[in-house]
Amino acid sequence: MHPLDAPTSQSVFTNSVDVTYDPGLTRMLPPVYFCGESVPLHEEAVARQLVSALLRNTAHNQALLRIRQRSAVFFPVIEPILAYHDIPLDFKYLPLVESALTGSAVSSAGAVGYWQFMPATARELGLNIRNGVDERRNLIKSTHAACRYLRYLHNRLGSWTLAAAAYNNGIGALLGNIRRQQQRDYYFLRLNAETGKYLYRILAFKELFSNSRSYQHLIPEQMMAFLQVPVSPDDERDVDEVILPEVVVEEATRKAINTSVIAKARPNQAEELPLPNAADVFRGGIKARLVESAGVARGQVWVFHLTRSGMADGREVEEGDVLYAVVEDVDPKTDKIYLRADKIYSTSEKHTYSLTLSAVDASTGRIGIKTPDIEQIKAGWILTWKAF
């Protein structure tokens, strides 16, 4: 993940700021926690990083007020989704760092949306990217995807601070640093400059938005006044995005209240966990046999018949039902073909209904079929399909 580079609403937070640090501030800083984990501010280097992040964020009064206004709109949507997935609410500040809560954000590396997903990662997490539709820009769907990814990272790493770092730098790179340095504490790991500052930037937003009065000795008086200005969703009505209606917020909240919490995996089970879109995460897989293919090109329609009855996304499907799939993408970089079905014809009920399924590799649960397997395409080829 990479913070947004181009739009001015985000770049203002990366401008250089002259930071002077008084070692005595270590004793003056309040206790700070991230997802219930204590930040070791008794360490001068840690305190200095947090103070630096705070000062950088308070260097632009109007920009910070604007992002507070956006938070007033989007936090009520994000928070119940985090609760639904049992993700700590502190992660609502992560998209502020990633995109300044802007759905149209595009990084120089090609990451898109509120949570800044790259295309391959987004697809693996169940987001649709095709034919002018990019669900990375959809607040609700992309937040659910981010929660699935954060849950996976925490299960692998056993720490929310490390999960945040891996979100920024990738789990492979982070595990490599942990192995080489024999250190599992984020605050004492030697990381690249961006990842080393990443958590502090999240913490700075959290402290400024929820505990600013504790930093009056650091924050300029004018900025403190901006932080005390009441904000509400109505302040952001001029934004160039569709503001989610109240009914959407109520529905997300209802699900959060009525759904039991996902059980946390023990850290010592982490190494056996599959990837975030594997079979034990996305339930309801079905099998379907190919009966007709129009060609291996984007937009072509393939026809499959279900090989057995079962359940898909809470709906009962029957052997012989017809699945109409579209070639969503052929990606030469990953050597994969992506198949997505939006409709199924029920042979018993004699009508077509909507049901979104994606073809997955049966051995891993990953979306997409490896290109070498395309040579096997012929009548009788059976694929596994899952609802997302």
C-alpha cells in the first residue's frame, strides 16, 4: 500500500515540517494505545516519531478540518463494518493515511480507492474490477475487503501493529525483516522510511481527532481552535462523491449488532492459515462443468452446468442449473484468467436470477485460473465457484 501522491488534499500531509524535539516531552505525552496495544512512549525515539507525525498533521489548518468533515460522513459507515469483522475501531484511521478518505484516489503505483488496493489484491479479496466498474471506489465493499485482509494479517502476525505495517509494506517483506532482525516489535524493527512512519501517521490522526486537548503544549493555538470546531455529515454535502444514504448506515449497523463476532485465531495457529480468500474464509463453493466457451478473451461468455446441488451465498442451487460466466480479465502478469458469473438459470423453476460467483483455484481458494490450465478447456472441464 502506498499513500496517495497526486491530489493536494492528501499531499499536504507529507510536506516537510521543521520538527524540534524536547526530550522532556517524553514525560509530558499522555498514554497512547493502538488497538489496545500500548505505545512505548518512554522510549525517546518512539516519542520523537509520534511528535513529528503530530506536528506534520497540524501544519495545515484548513486541510485537517476538511478531513475531519469527511470523517464525520464516512466513520459512521466504516465503524460497524469493522465491528462486523471484529477489527479494532482504530483501523478507521488507516484510510485517512492511505487516501484521505477519497474514493477517487489513485496512487503512482496504481492503487485505487479509500483503502488503496492494487488490482490483483482487490480481485483476490473479492472486489469487482471490470467494464468501467471498480469496487475499490465503493466504500462499503472495499471496507469489507480491507477487513478480510486485516484479519488475515493479524492471524499470521499475532499483532495489530504488525498487521498495520504489513498492510503498508506487504507481509512477505515484513516477515523477512522479522526473521533477519529477530525482532517482532514494530517499534523496534528497522523498516523502510515509509513503513517506519506509517503507524505513527495513523496514531497522529487518532490522537488529534479523539484526544487533542492532551497535546495543547504541542499544537499551535490556531490549529487547536480548528480541532475544536464541531463537524457533522452536513458539512461535507458539497463533496464530489455520492454520500451514502442513512439507510445504508442503518443496515451496516444492524448487521454488526445481530451478527456474532468472528473468533480470533491463536497466534500459534497462524502458519497453517490459508490466504485471505481461501476456501475456509469464503464459504459456499459449488462445482460447475463447462459446456460451451466462446473464446479466451475479455467479455466472452462461457456456459456451465452445475454438477451437484448445494448452497451458494445462502441460495439453494440444483444440479443441472445453468451458470452464465463472463471472462472478466486475462492477466498476462499473473498468468491467470478471471471468470465471473452474475446469473444462474434454474432448470426447475424455469427462470434466471442474479447470483455473483467467481471461479477459483480449487487447491488454494484463490480467484483466477492459471493460464496453463486453459489448454484443458473443453466440454467437461469442471471449475470451482465461490460467492463473494
